[in-house]
Amino acid sequence: MNFFSIPDIYLVILGLLFLSIIMAIIRVIKGPTAPDRIVGLDTINTIVIVSMIIFGLAAGSVIYIDVAIVYAFLSFISTLFIAKYLEGGEF
Amino acid sequence: MLSQLVDVIIYIFLALGVFFNILAGIGLLRFPDVYTRLHAGTKCTTFGSIFLCGSVILYGLKMWILGNVDGSMWVIHTGIALVAILLTNPTGAHALARAAHKSGVKPVGAVIDELENKPTKKSGDKMEAKK
């Protein structure tokens, strides 16, 4: 068994995840209202975080996972601020 | 023998995670409403992310047990990323659903809407204003 080879199956997984991202992008483009588009963006954020983790394992470097952690918290903050804006609250 | 069993478990986790993530995309395209789309796009991606991160954690654990100390880095960092996803994703979905209801989007085909005539408290109100 060779444990240090790059797992090629993770690249196939990445391709399938991009299919899901494309479906979410279609929802962002043709969404009738603004919350629809924000829901699509939130889904894209989560799938991009998982894709970063998967690509970090496929490329063999841990730094992608650290970027994924930071991206998770930043996208969470942006989602909260957009929700606050849609709600009509004061900043 | 045991490492091959772990490999099979990793493949099963990958298949489950990708299946649920693609279900999230199909649900985003097919559902008729903001709230049902939010249901599909948040729950399915959270559940699929658990399995995909779990496969990476299992890969790192296998590397760590078989003698390569670099596997511990995969386990710890992916565990922190999984905790970040599990903390932030449902909170964002809750905030989005609340904002969508307050901005006037009604559920399609809903029989009852219990929040409809409820007086909403503004976020900027002071405690003295309620008395």
C-alpha cells in the first residue's frame, strides 16, 4: 500500500462539487427576490469551504484548510450583515 | 486488512457527502419558495460537509496511526474547520429566514403563518420603551 500518493478520487469529488456550485449559480442569476439570491450565495460559500478542504488533501498541503477556516467565519459575518440589511435594521 | 477497511469507509463517506451536496443544488433549483430553498441549501450542505470532512479526518487518522506524524495536522485542522461549519451554517440560515420573513416574502402554499400578525420588536428598542 502506498499512503503518500495523491488520492485522485478527490479530484473527481471536486468536479461533482462544482456541478452543485453551478446549480446554485443558476439560482443566484434567476432568483425572483433578493433572499433567493442570498440563499444561493450562502450555499455556494459552504460548498467552497468543503472544496477547499478536499483540494487541500488532493494537493497535499495543509494551508488550504487554514484558508477554509478563515473563509467560513468571514462568509458567516457577511451573511449576517446582508440579513440585517434585508431586515431593515439600523447599523 | 484494517487499512483496506478504512479505505472502504472513506469511499462510502465521500459518496454520501457528494450525494447530499448535489441534492442541495437540485433542491435549490426545484423548490418553489425561499424557505424551502433555504431548507435544501443549508441542511443538505451541512450534512454533506460532515461526511466529506469525516473522510479527510479518517484519511489523516490512517496516516497518523501508520507512522506518519503529518497525519495529525490533517485531523486537527479539518476538525476545526468542521466545527466552524457546524457553528456558522445554521446560524446564518436562521438569520436569513428571519430577514426574509421581515422583508415581506410570504411562504407559497402555507396553510398557517403564525408570525403574520405578531407585533415585531425592533432591534433598536430600549427597555424603557416597552414599559
